Amino acid sequence: MSRDIRDLLLSSVCDSMRNVIPRPIAHSEPMPGNHLESVDELGVAIRFANPIGMSMIMDGERRMFSKMSEMVFGMPMEGEMLDSCAQEIVNIIAGGTTTVLSGRGIAADITPPTLLNASASVEGYEGGLALNIEEVGTMRIILLSSN
């Protein structure tokens, strides 16, 4: 994946998150790729189809996703409801990302989200960022090649 596409996708995800989560969001410098990553307590994977052709994992602590669910849906979630809610939040962010990309001249589709737990490790890591969401916590965005 080219660095330009990676940076464009990361920028578009951040723009989408700002539309979904009503809190200030600060992000790290892009993290370099080419090493193995493991998922934090809870992660959700989603694939951006052509022309992007890469997958994204958003992961963090379960309590962070619970706080996000309270902001997005009006109530904190736990257990299986939190798992479902985390998938829907990432689906909303990814859908918003495709809208942002479209405004930048790139049409992309997304696949349904897939839940990942802490025992999952990922290969094909191309880079990512850490996001610090005020009053919520830290979430990582991990980009993967989809070869």
C-alpha cells in the first residue's frame, strides 16, 4: 500500500470520528508498519474494498467502547451487547469514512464488521495511529494489507 493511500485513509477515519464522537480527539503521529500487532481487549475489523483494498482494525479497552456507546447511543453497554455495539460504532465510522473519501474523489465500499478479541494477533500491519478521545480513552487504528 502506498503511503499516500494509508495517510489519506487515516485522515479520513479521523474526520469521520469527529463527526460521530462529540469529544475532542487528538491523534499520534502515524505509526510505521511492518511488525506484528495484537488486539487490545476488544477490536473490530472492517475492510475497505476497491480501490483502497485494505482492512482496518479499531481496538481498545472494553470500558472505552462502553463510553463510546453511551455517547453514540445514550447508554453504556456491557457483555454481548457491548460487542454488538462496538461493531456498529466501527461500522458507522467506516461508513462515514467512505463519505469523506468520496468527497476526496475516491469511491470505496466496506464489508460487514468482524469482532476480534484480545487473543487475536494480526499480520500484514501497514501502519496506524493512536487516538486519545477526551473523556473516553485511547483507541488504536491499525491498517492491514488485504493480500
